[in-house]
Amino acid sequence: QQQVKQSPQSLIVQKGGISIINCAYENTAFDYFPWYQQFPGKGPALLIAIRPDVSEKKEGRFTISFNKSAKQFSLHIMDSQPGDSATYFCAASILNYGQNFVFGPGTRLSVLP
Amino acid sequence: ETGVTQSPTHLIKTRGQQVTLRCSSQSGHNTVSWYQQALGQGPQFIFQYYREEENGRGNFPPRFSGLQFPNYSSELNVNALELDDSALYLCASSPGLPTGELFFGEGSRLTVL
């Protein structure tokens, strides 16, 4: 119940294309869903996050779509750039309890020039 | 503003030894979380410290222990090292509870031979 599933494991996209990464969770108590971006040799950095009271959040080229009934959420990267090449992790937590962020296994994105 | 710093960046130990990893939290942050990231996997929550008290623990054995100092820096100690402890250990700080964004350091890469 504490797992967060993430797909695909790896993704190759042409420059200018749309990158889509999907995540699914089981624990309906989760109320905070961030996406983290990690470059090689660096720690993860927050990209964008959503609470379950909204179905979509957009920040620049990055959009989270959230489907509460399906217990799924996804990251869309519009106009993907080679600089977006990194590993992306979805995560989930219960903000006021335990402070335990459960991370997905990650998606390695490569954007070809 | 200084970010989260971790030391050492790399270290090699043999099975059965003990290791101490250190973390300086970002200025103004009183909450520190530790995560273990195995190669090709997402980070896994070890524990969190808030104002020098443990505030939550993941599914890790007691040989993983930690503490937080009055200046909010933190240590992770692992006793009786096993081969499976080889991983990147990430420290993340946040400005308080509830924990929203995690600010990660670059990690300490531990190899157990």
C-alpha cells in the first residue's frame, strides 16, 4: 500500500516533443504528490507538486495531471529540451503524518537534439 | 544562502564496519530527513529529525541510527555494514513541519566490500 509505481523506466524523446511519465499509488491517504528531477551526481530537486484537490497544475513547460479516482498522476513536459535529460521521480506523502515521502523507481529521460 | 552539504562524498568500507555520514542543513531549516538510494532506484526514507528529535522512521533496521545537533546539522550512523548497504545516502532539509519541499544534498556514495 505504500508503493508508488512509475512508468516507463526509460524514455527517449526528440527535441520539441512531449515527454509523459505516469505514476500510480494505492494509499488514498496520500495528499501531496511532488515530482523530483535528478541529474547525474546531484541530489533530486523539486520540479512541481500537486495536492489532490486539483486535477491539473502547470508551471512553464511542466504540467501535472491528477486523477484521484484512478489514483494516478502524470508529468507532461512540453517542448522537451536536451537540458531536460535527467531522471524523474514521482513521490507521494501524507503531509501531516510521518513525513515519509514514498518515491517511485524513476524514469530516465533522454531528449535527443 | 548555503544549500545542504554532505560529507564525505565517497567512501569505501568493508562488511561489518561502521560508518558515520554527516549533513549540514540549509540555513533556516530545522528538519532533516535521510534517504537511501540504491543504484537505479528511487530514494527510500530512513528517518527524519525535527528539532533534535526523531520524527518518523522508515523500514530500516536499528543498526541505522542518527541524531540531530542544536545547529540542526545531522549524522547518519550505520553499524555492522552489509553489502546491501552500498548506496547513495541523501540528506534533505526542510524549513519545518509539515514537510513540503525537500532540499536535497548531493549525497554520500557508500560502497561496502
